[in-house]
Amino acid sequence: KTGKLISIACCLGAIAGGATEEQFDAAAQFAAGLGLAFQIRDDMLDVIGTQEEMGKGVGTDAAKNTFVQLYGLDACDRMVNEHTEKAIAYLAEFTDSQFMAQMAQKLVGRRV
């Protein structure tokens, strides 16, 4: 769900900003990578986060097939970094993308 919201926001922003077809595609690819990295990190936080940090219960995904259950924490950490780096690479299509790149990097190490 969150990945789709990120995708919609990026694509609508590209449309509203008068993006070229190449920029629209880059925004969509950025959003897809960022959304996947966000979901993997969210699965990790369900395992390594605390209720105080998260503001919600943790360990609630124990009965679900999550990225952590499928790949383990170390692999998930690498996957978050890889998907984030790939997503940021798509921002090269834009002239002023520093804010978006910084936001994506903050998501890599988020604790909430």
C-alpha cells in the first residue's frame, strides 16, 4: 500500500510539473525502487524496532511472509541500500533532485 502511495505521489508530481516522458518514467522507476526499499525497511523495523520508537506494536508480522522471514535481516539491509541507490540513480533525469535524494537516503536508516 505504501509503495503504491509513493508511486502515485511521484507520478502525479511529474505530471503536475510538466515532466517529459523520460522524466515521468524516471519518476515512476524512482518511486518503485523507493517503495520497495521502504517496505523492506518496514518489515525489518517490525523485528528490530521497539514499540516506543514505532509508536505501534512490533512483532505483528511474525505470522506473515515478510522480506525478513524470506531473506533475513542482513540480506534485507543490503536490499534496502541497493534499491535506494537504484532509485536515486533515476533522479539524474531531473535538474533539482537533491531534496528527493536526501529523503530517500533518510529512509534507509529510519527507525520509525
